[in-house]
Amino acid sequence: MGKGLSTSIFLLILGLLVLAYFFKPTDVESFQVEPFQSQSKIVICLLCVCPTDRVLNFAKNYAATHPVYIVCDDPNCVTPTDLPFTFVKLTDDVCRTTNYNNSNPAIPKRPSAWDKAIYYFCEKATTPDYVWFIEEDVFVPRESLFKELDERYPTTDFIMKQHVKDTDDPSFEFWYDGDGKMERPFYRSLVCTTRVSRAMLNRVKELHDSKKTLVFIEIMFNTLAVKYGLTMEMPNELQSIIFRHTWTEDTVNNDQFFHPVKDTALHDTYRERLSQSSE
């Protein structure tokens, strides 16, 4: 091998190593999804502190029809490397320094998993046209509910439980969070399970860039939808999303999402009972 060729190969390898160093991920851990999934325009984002094996095992079913992202609020959460998910692990400082904060003043921890998810899909993962956000304590009786709603509402900007105007519910304690950030009237909905479009996320980013903060998720999405004429649907499948409620194996069914069911061990129990009753 000639000296010139050896030098060229050495420089090529050195260049690749330099590129690998400067472009390696820092705040986000990602794992490849299957090629057919990467072409999908609708993704599912599960919001957790640190997902249990039980949660991950059921989430595998989502991956058959959607790319799946799992936001871990604990950046030190240890997650498997052999699952078809993209794990998003951001430090709190990422959201604090970029002002992606305050999207959930109803809980004491800020930033929250919601802040991190909004940051990620507004700033990093901007390819998906639609994102399903689902909190970990939502009971999903069967994974096909997502696909069924996607087929029924392929281009809807905002799929949620309800749409309540501020003047119709003046006792709601968090209306104040929109003052100084958005113009009234404000509108609200529970969004423990919701689907938002890229058009909606673009409006969220514009609001963030203008005000250097976020607004409570329960009023931000609905109010932006009205202001910018985005399309909305409130399907029956989301009507069992309730702020505080006790769901049992006798009150859940196969055709709706249920919130809250905080003990994820019960999720498997309820699915098993529903499966048995349908046989």
C-alpha cells in the first residue's frame, strides 16, 4: 500500500471520528425503530417518570402501528436497549434554560415530563405530523384504539375530551395561568390522553418563543385551537378521562381510555378480565 493511500485512509478515519464526537447525542437517548415505523406521520408519546417493565411490555403493542417515544422524567432511569422505542431523557436544566417550563402548574415538580415532551417535539423531533400524548396512569384496554381514532380523524388538529369556555366554568382554578400569555376567552380540557397536530405544535412553539414560557396544558391547546381555527374532535373514547375517579374492573370497558388508574399492575388485571368477558 502506497504512502499516499495510507495517509488518505488515516485522514478519512480521523474525520469520521471527529464527526462522531461532535454529533453524538447528549441530552436525548434514542433507539432505532423499525424502518416501516419511521415512515409513519403519527406517533405515540408515553409520559412517565421511569417506566416499569409492565408498562413497556404493553407499549410494545403500540409499536406495531406507530413509532413510540417514551419520555422519562427521571434522566437517570435505566431502560432496555432492545425495545423498538425512542427513549427521551432530558435533564431538568434543558427545559429551564430554554424556558420550556410551566406547562403543568397542577403538580409541584417543574419542569415536568410534559415540559420535556413539548420541548422535544417542538425543538428536536419535528418530523411527526401528529403526536399522541398519553400519561402513564391512563388505562388503555387495547392498543388498537389509537389506530381506530387515527383512521376516523386522519387530519384533525386536536383530539381531546372536552372544550369548556372560561365563562362557563369560572371556578376552574388555573385560568389565571393564561393571563398575560394569551388573549381571553380561554378554553380548557383534560389532556391526559390527547392527539395534537404539527400545526398545533408550531403554534405552541410560537407562543413559547414570544412569551419565553409555556401555559398550562389544560388551557393552552384548546385556546390556541380556537385562536387559529384548528380542527377539534371530542370522541367518546376519551370521555372516561376524569380528573379524580376510582375505576374498577366492573366499570372499565374495551372501548375507552380511563384515567386515573395509577397502579399499573391493575392495567394488566383489567385487560385480562376484559379479555375473559369477551370470550
